[in-house]
Amino acid sequence: MVEKFYKIGEVAKILDLPPSTLRYWESHFKHVRPVKSTGGQRFYTEKHIEMLTQLKDMLYSERYTIEGAKQRLKELSFQKDSVNNAHNVDGSNMENNNFNDGMMVNKDIIKRELQEILVMLD
């Protein structure tokens, strides 16, 4: 399955926000940093859009401050990690998780670089 990428203008329309707001949030929230091509073009994934939707809700509907939203995202991330760790019951889970995390990082880097090459070829 090929992951769909969205440009900043498309994401801005989906979220009904100006692109400048997305760039501002990108500078404050590490979770919403998009993949960038070598030319600096931002590419967002569905996961980014989900996170941005959640962030928009926190900031605009729930009236969190930037710092409050950062803290809440940390809490949510911690809760998610706790649930994931609870599902690993064998004694080798830490070693396997570290190995798998490293593999995922390498896959993500390779995937981003291949996507940038595809963008350049288009």
C-alpha cells in the first residue's frame, strides 16, 4: 500500500486553517513536523492530519495554551506507550522493541528519501 502525501495547501483546506498556522505549529510541536523534500516542500501523511485535527481541537475548542497542548500530547503519548508496553509480556521485549524501533526509523528515512525522489521525478 502506498502512503498518500498531502501538500500544506491541501492540509490547510482540510483543517480550515491558514498554512502559516500549520508552519507555526510545526515549529512548536514535534509530532506535526511533516516530511520535507530537498526543495523544502512539506508533505503531510494521514497520521499528521489526525494529529493536527486533535491539536486544533485542543487549541480552539478545549482552549488549551500552546504549553498546555504540549503537555497533554506528552500525557497521551505516555499513556499510549504504557498500553503498548503492557501488551509485551516476554522478557525480551525491551531488546526487541529497541531493535524494532531502530528498524522503523531506518525504514522511515528510506521511505522519505524515496518519496522525495518520486516528487523530483514528477
